[in-house]
Amino acid sequence: MFRNSALIVSKSNDTQVMSYTSSKQSGSALVIAIFIIVVLSVLGAALVNMLDSSQEGLAYEVLGTRAYAAAQSGLQWQLSEVFPLSSDALACKAQASIDAATPNFSQTQGLAQCRVSVSCSDFVHDNIRYYNITSTGECVLDGEVTARTLAVEARSL
């Protein structure tokens, strides 16, 4: 009968008065605490998810940069083969000999999981040799593959 109520006893002019007042806010602190815990848990889960996806994006970005460096190395290597410092420009070698001599990055820190494939084609027009060199760097890390392809067009002097 007197649930959620409080007994107030007061004394005035030698008479004792007893009255009951109902407490309407009983248990509201518990509801507010549960609400705050739920909201903070949702915010925490969202932050963890954002950090996880940001770390994954950074890993792909680093892997892409490594693939770009491998492709750039392949281009530089093929250009040094076609344009040697000690003589005039040479014709592109057959693809089989390019594949056999392509740089190996197994001992290169940062590029150990990468490989490069290079192709070179050339043609002569008006006694000038034109080259089209394409290099693809590919890096694999934990089953994820990232590749970058670069191309250069050059001509002999």
C-alpha cells in the first residue's frame, strides 16, 4: 500500500503529524546509468571500428608504395639496359632474356615480398629508335596483392 512513498513526521504545537509523500523519481538514476553505459559502449565500438579500418587502409597504402617502388626499379633497370652509359642505345632484347635478367628483390629490405615484370618494345622511324617500356611491380603480404604499372616512352638521339 505504501510502496514508493516516504513517511514524514513533524511536530508542531505539541501535536505530532504524520503524512506520506509519494516519491516519483525512484529508480531513475538506474535508468540514466544504463543509458549512459549503452551510449558510451556504442561510441567505443565505433571508435574501435574506425581505428581498425584506418590501420587496414594504411597497410594497403604502404603495400601500394612498395609496389610502385618495385615498378620504378624495373623501369630504371630496363632503361639502363637500353641506354648504356658506354655506348649508343640498343634495341630491346627478346622478352625471354628480359624475364631472365629482371631484378630480384628477395634480399632488398622493404621489397622482399615484391616482384617486377618488365616488357620492352621498340621500332625505328626515320632512323630514330622509339621505345615503349612497361614495368609492373607486384607485392604480396598475407594473401593481399597490390600491383602498380608504370610505362615510359623514350627515343634514341
